[in-house]
Amino acid sequence: KAGVTQTPRYLIKTRGQQVTLSCSPISGHRSVSWYQQTPGQGLQFLFEYFSETQRNKGNFPGRFSGRQFSNSRSEMNVSTLELGDSALYLCASSLVGLNTGELFFGEGSRLTVL
Amino acid sequence: QKEVEQDPGPLSVPEGAIVSLNCTYSNSAFQYFMWYRQYSRKGPELLMYTYSSGNKEDGRFTAQVDKSSKYISLFIRDSQPSDSATYLCAMSLYNTDKLIFGTGTRLQVFP
């Protein structure tokens, strides 16, 4: 069965622009989480969506937002990009988001902000 | 101070060696503990998952949790070059996909 699909895989933006990243979870999975990975901070939790509702949120500024659609696909948006937003953005999906150990990650979207 | 501390390495070992990877944490409320492996340019994949103190074994991998010391370990026996990757510990407070990760330890197993 297909894994978690993230698009685009690579993108370059300039400061002040905005970006939208997309995530298609594994078929049947209803929970989608987003993480930011940087060399200095490692993986940091951004937010989690379940049945189109944000269920958990990390400590990121309001420039970071997300949503989930009825088919469980999810998007995250970063507005007014800063240099420090350069990172690998990872999406993960699970059946119901209860940390049963079945959390599957995509390969990520690598964002470079110039 | 970070909630989860992990030595970044890199750790370089010969094929066949026993590898020990460790994380310490500060929040005694963490209940669920995981180890993920991440190959270059790939997303993390789950290796081990446990929610209690003690040992859990899966093939060449053993996860150990010591809640009294707030310390978790992953042991890899008979290490192979294909084990060369970054190993991330992760933990959570309760049943949620909101995980707190260590920064990862880079492991290199040379033939």
C-alpha cells in the first residue's frame, strides 16, 4: 500500500513569501501530524489534525498554520517566510492518532528560504 | 535545557559490533518511548515502541527504558553497514501523536 506522500519534495523561496506544503496520508489513516526538522533543533512538533480538526499544536508562531480536508489530506502553510524557516518539513499519518506505535512518516518537503 | 537529550555523534563502529545509543529526559511524565531510524533523504521509520520500564527485544534490536533514571537506550547487536543511519529517540506524555524527539545520533558501521 502507498506510503505517506508529500509534495513538493524541494522548494526555494525568498524571505517574506509564503509557502503551502501538501501531505497525502496512507489510505485509511485519519490523523496527520506535521514536524519541522532542522540540524540544530531536531524534529519539532508543529500540529496534529484528526477528522479535519486541529487536535494538538506545538510552540510555533501563528505564521505556521495547517488544515485537513475531508479525505484526510492535509496542507500546512507558512506565511512571511524567514531565513530560520529553512528546514525539512515532515508529515506523518496514523490510523487514529493515539500513538499506538503506528506513526508513518513521509520523505519530507525540504524548504530553503533565501 | 531540552526535554530530551541525545548525543549527536557521529558514532563509528566496525561491522559486527554492539552499538549502544542513549537518551536522557527531564519530564518524568513521559509514558511512551520510541526509537526511529532515519536514512539520508528519507523520513524516520519506527524501530521500537514501548510504554513501560524494562527491556523489549526485536531481532537484533533491544530497547531499554529506566524511568527511575529517566534514561532510555537502544542496543544493536551484530551491527551491519545497512544500519548506518541517524537514530532518533522520541517520547510522549500520553496517547497522542505529539512526540518529543531527541536530536538524533548519527551511526556509521564500516565493513
